Amino acid sequence: MFCCLSIWICILMMYSMLNYQNTSNSFMFIFCVNFLLFMLFLVFSVMDFFFFYFFFEASLIPIFLIIFGWGYQPERLSAGYFLIFYTLFASLPFLFIVFYVFSVNGTFCFFFPFSFSSNFMMFFILFSFLVSFPMFGVHLWLPKAHVEAPVGGSMVLAGVLLKLGGYGFFRSLGFMYFFIVGYDYLFISFCLVGCLYMSMFCMIQSDLSILIAYSSVCHMGMVIMGLFTLSYWGVLGSLVFMIGHGFVSSGLFYLVGLVYSRFGSRSFFLISGLILYMPSVSLFWFFFCVLNMSCPPSINLFSEISLFFSLVSWDFIVTYYLFFVFFLSACYSLSIFFLSHHGNDSCLLKFIYMFVRFVNIYFYFYIFILYFFLYWVLIIF
């Protein structure tokens, strides 16, 4: 599923950035996208932790070059460095642990029956994945990267690269079982507070990209909590949530890039009345905003129900926190649409044009969300 998600998001990434491909450095951009897709496909295909680490780090190089070469503001340099150094420093202990296991056992395959004796080793393996999610507290690289990245860079960041940590988490569950059982209260409590804090932080944001980036941090916190419950519904809900979030968040970032290319701004204070200029695009804005708050028909609805039941069965007191998290999620998802599309029209817009490919991209995003929803419903029932 992650391989199919990578292929589809990269195809839509190429399709959405056709105007970048008509420039003199178009060959470099196409090479970066193809190299990124190749690395992602290898990450999700290998069966060894060393090759997983190698291709995971190699997949950061093309997204780093895309942010550097086709980003918007000069701050993209610091955003690229944040992305590289956060992931490199967090995953460096993981590399040493892989070498240690290789020296002791000769292999570190995903299906190798092996258990760690040190809690520090298990913590550093999980920490490298939690930074890639990212978990609240080590999430500062994500909003900076999203704000400075071009449209395609934000799409692949939200759609695929955030899922690498979840995939590594799935693969290491067999080795981390006793550590997760022993420290699940610590991590789930931290993620609950982080989701609540991020939801409140989204309510006061004025930048569209930062708001959607922080909502991704909140959603990935739900995925981490579902994985730490170690229940069937928690793990299944986390997997489905990552797939659904890949489509919904990528679609939202594409819509933000579309607005930014016309207005030159992403601020709610300067953008308003979009429904007067592009009503068909506003319809897709509404669709993706309600999908972001997990309304039917969406696989996010199924995944959030699964995560809710798994967390409530883990500890009932979580219900009070989840109520506020879900409520605030609905509030900021609807505020994205209301603040940008209603009100007086902005004076920034001078000329607007739309292509058929814009509607095609929205349709490709939405039809797969609907398809996966029907697919999971048929599997369950």
C-alpha cells in the first residue's frame, strides 16, 4: 500500500508542477522526482534494517534539493537544514544499533527472531521513527519545510515522507514489544497533550501552510497513540489513517499552492472571498476540509473510529482528551474554508486562470479516497 501511495503521489506531484518543468532546469526537477520515487520504492521493498536506513536517508536528498531549488523564500535554506539535521541526528543512534546487531547476530532482518536487552537501544530505534512522524516536541522541522517547499515538495512530504516513520514502526514492533508495553503510558500521555496543544495552536494560525502542517502533527500523534496501544484496531486504524492522511493532506497542500500562485500570499488576513472567483475550486476546498475532519465518505472516518475504540479500551480517561482533540480538529478544518472563501473579496487578485489539469488532480485525489473507503468497508463487513 505504501508503494502504491508513493507512486500515485509522485505522479500527481509531476502533474501539479508542469509549469516548473518548462524552465531551463526542468531536467533536474524530473530527475529529483524520479530518484525520490525510486528511493521510496526501495524503502518499502527491502527486508533488512540496514538497507531500510540507507534508502530512508537517501530519500531525503531529493526532497532537500527540491526545497533548495524550487522553494519560495530565502528561508528555504534554514528549512532544508532543519529537515536534514533533525532526521540525521535522530537516526544516527539507530545506525549504530544496526551495526551492533550485525556484529552480534550477522543479520538484522525484519523477520529475524531477536530481542533487545537494553531499553536504551529500543528507545533510540523508536525515537528515530518518532522524529520522522513527527511526534510533538520534535516536530519543528515539519512546518518550516512545508512553508518553504514548493507545491510538489509539500505534497510528497505530507503524503509519503511522514509515513516512513510509521512504516519503520510497523517493522520494528516485533523487536520493541516489551519496551512499548512498559512505557506506553508515557508516550500516549505525551502525544495526547501534544495533540491537544497542536489543535489549539491551529485555531490561532493565520497561515494556511502552517495550519495544515500542524494539523498533520496532530494527526500523526493519533497514529502514534494507536500504535502504542498494540491492539488490533489500533494498529489497523493507524495504517488506514496514514493512507488516508497521505491523500487528504497532499490535496490540501496542492490547493494552498494553487491559491499562493494566484494571490502571492497564504494569510487569512489577505485572502478572502475566494468563492467569488473560483467556485469550482471552492467546492474541492470544502470536500478536502471536511475530509480533513474525518467526515464520510472518507477512510479517515473509519480509521478515527478504530483509533478511538482502541484508545478507550486501553484507558477510558483518554475519552475526555479525545473529545477536545476531535472537536478542535473540526473547528480548525472548517475555519480553513470559512476564513478563506467567505467575506469581502481581496484586492490582491488581478487575473485568474484555471486549467483542466487542476480539476483532474482534485478528482484523482478524491476518487482514491472514496475508493479506499469502499474497499475497507467491504473488507470489514
